[in-house]
Amino acid sequence: MNKVALITGATRGIGRSIALHLGQAGYQVMVNGTKQALIDEVVEEIHRIDGEAFGYCANVADSNAVTSMVDAIIAKYGCIDVLIHNAGNVHDQKCNRMSDQSWESVLDVHLNGAFYCISRVLPHMQTNGGDILLMTSTAGLMGSVGQVNYSAAKAGILGIVWTLAAELQSHRIRVNGINPAALTDMTRPVIEHMMAKYASRKELFPKFWQVGEADDIARFVVALLAQPDADLTGEIFGVNGTKVTKWLRPAPSLSENSIEDFFKTWKHQKGRE
């Protein structure tokens, strides 16, 4: 039987592209979203390319809804081989102006949603193994001004990847993160703003903001899932167009020393002495 893949946030952008590419690759795809009409469109599109799919409308920030969604998949297919947590939202604002609701909403979808989905899927994945892919961001890896909620959520995803990769490897479950750079509904406003900003200054548009397409991310996902190596786990992959990079875990940059010597070394490295 073909593998079963659950993709959250699969009605637009990267999630939609992944759903279509996995459907074309022979996966049985569970399309998740929060708008039934958009879910139905993706399911129908997968059917038109002779793929197998069905949809489930659920907000991943709602633990009970996630439980019901996973139960529905098991009732239909009997297992889940791949979980891709792609659902996301943004409520950007500087920290001193950010509301509690904006903070909670972003962490609920990105971080709590990841935990709810993983914890409900695991009992159905531990027998045969599988793959868990979580979407992170440069905001989580490096920080992003005006996105303290989003940065915190995506940094939390890194901790989940590194922890569960070690925790679940004995069950033949691989856990990896993807840092995608692609033009989507979520990123387009920011990128268009930056384009206008640099154009007004008559400056070259930085390569950092030159991103690929959602289909590039989807092609990488299909290729990653096809790799048989059980040790291919606990990694964070940056994907921009056809280029793939691997992000390394944080590591100490200064050796252990006394407090006084530590700050002397730090100042020297910063060129302050």
C-alpha cells in the first residue's frame, strides 16, 4: 500500500505544493486546512493527476480537533507514515506593541500545533517507522525584528527536531526541519515591501530576499522522503530554489574560562581591545 502523508496547512503556498507533489509521487495525501472549500480544491486537483487524497478541516491549535483528524485518517487508511507540519500564521509587531493574543495565536499554530500533531500521530507511526518534517525559519535560527512571536515559535521547532530525532530514532522515525525560502502568500507582502524599499534607495536587491518557488520546496521534500538512510535525521535544511544548505546546531564559540578571562577574550574577539 502507498504511504500515507498528513500535511497541515496544505491549502496554500508550500503546503499545497507539497500535497500535489506527494500525490503525484504516489502518496495517499491527507490535506489539512481551516477552510473546507480550499481543502476540496486541493483534493480535487490531486484526483485530477490520478492521486489519492482526502481532506479534513481542523485548526491545529485545537488539540481536540487534531485528535479527531488523526482518528479520521486511521479510520480511512489504518496508518500514518509521514507527518509534515506546515500550518502557520503571522501577527507581526514590535514586542512593546504586541498583544497577548498575537503572541499566543502564533505560538498556538506553529509550536503547540506541532506538538499536538506529533503526539497524536506517534502511536500510529512507531510500529512501522516514518518521517516527521517540521517547517522552521531563518527567524527562528537568527531572529527577526518585529517577529518575536514567530521567531520564538520557529526556534521552538528546532528544539523539537533535535530532541525527537534522538528520542525516536530507535523507532525508525526520522525527524527533520526545513527552513524554506519561497514566494508565498505569507512571504509575498514582506518581499514586495523590501523590493520597494531597495528600489526607492536605488540599491541592489539583496540576495537574501531573492527566493525560489513553493514547488522547489515540494521537490526537495519528495527527494528527502525517498532517501533510505535511517541516520538522515535531526537536520535543518535550508531550501531556496534549487539550492540546499544544512544549518548546524549552535556550538560554543569560546572555551571555558574564568569570568574575568571570558570577558577579556570576548572583547578581544570583538575588537574592543
